[in-house]
Amino acid sequence: MISIIIPSRSAVALAAISENIATTIGVPFEIIDYDNTKDGFGICKIYNLCAQKAQFDNLVFCHDDIVFHTAHWGEKLVDILKNNTIGLVGITGATYKSKYPAPWVSIPTQYYRSNLYKGHTAKEIPHDKIYEEVAVIDGCFISMRKTVWKQFKFNETQLHGFHMYDIDISVRVGKEFDIVVARSFEIEHLSDGVFNHVWYKESLHYHKNNESLFPGIMGAEEPDQKCFDGHALKALIFRSRILKMKRTERLRYIFDLLQIYPKLFAFGMLKTLR
């Protein structure tokens, strides 16, 4: 019923997630694993190669460092995917993705939608919502019907590394289908995203070549898009050294931010941004 695709660099991690899936999923499944140390392929190519082998109509693409904490989560996922208006199901994401090459987490946290397990502080799962709509989902867990994958596939033409694949598949599929974060089951992600200079280089290149896809936004009730773009610009400016950003790029982001918030000059830009 569900084909689960897992690229892994660790036999120990693969064994752990395989056992966890077997004891929690609650439906027939297969695991298609891929040793992503042997060929040097990017994650998009790996995902597409593995999806071609899938025998089931429901696909899950996930990292090897996640833990499922909900019994029979497979049944809950399949029920969501039966809704043909839904294209992607994730476990965490946001209702907006800026046109700027900043991570989706750069927007205010009240616009995140997440059902990530938080260990001893795990929140109670809301009983009145099975899922919530978003603009983008995080790549730690991405699910779709095989028909959706065949229509969109992962963008191995433009993306040759291990970044931006989740944003890309979200904004492309989101033009035709709803993108949702599941509320009916929980997943724990054992690592955090890394937003370094390698990530920034790939993000910058991707955003320059796909301007027509942005901004990605869900819901007319959200604040002015300038608010979100301002937060994205602020995140880029203050990470400029870590991202090894060119001076011209940083100045352009500062200029764009001042177009949104011209009073920053009057109050002292750096102090205000903090």
C-alpha cells in the first residue's frame, strides 16, 4: 500500500528506521533504500530512480533520521492521500515561501504548520484537524500518490545536490494541488536543517532560475507579503557571513529591505533588525 524511499549513508540508521516503520505503519509496505554514498547522485535523481521501482500507489520520501511515534500512521496517511485535491503531504512546513533565497523557516513562527514530535514536550494532536494547508513542506518527510510523482517528478535537471528539492516540489505541485501538513500522526526528526554557504549557493541559483514560481502562498488571510519578504531579507542579511555572501548581494538585500521599511534608516537599521 505504501512504498517508502530512503536514501541513507548509514546501515545502522537504515536498520533503525526500518524497524520503526515495521512496528508502526499498520499497512502493507515496502522500503526502497539507496546508498547515496556510492554514485554521487543528487537527491532528486535518487528519488526518481527509486520511485520508478515502487510497486505501491502511495509514495513516501524520507530521511533516515526520523522516528514515527503514531501507531497505524500508514492508515492515516493513505486516508489523506485518497483526497485527489491533495498533491503533497508533509509533517512540517509554512504557509508562505518568499521570492528571496531564504529558508522557509525565516518567516514568523506563527505561520509554521508542524506536527513534529518534541519528545517529553510533545503536544496533544488536535482532534478537529486531519491536516492543514501550507505553501511548502520540509524534506524530512514528503508523501504523494505515484500519479502525482509521475506528473511532476523531482527536479534532477536543475538540482544536482541535496538542497531545494522540497521547496521546488512544493511550489510546482502547489500550482495544481493542495499541499498539506498531516495532523493525524507525528514524526520526530533527529537532526536540524543546515543553512550554510553550500545551501545558499544552490538556493540563490534556484531562485534566480524560477522566479515565476514565487512567492508561494496559501491563504488570503495572511498579512501583507512585504512582511514575509522583510523577514526573509533580514534572515539573509544577518547570515551573510555564514553564507559567504558577496558584498553586492548583501547590499542588494539591504536596499530591498529599505524599500519595504524605509524608516529603518531613521531608527538605525541594524538595531531595528535585531
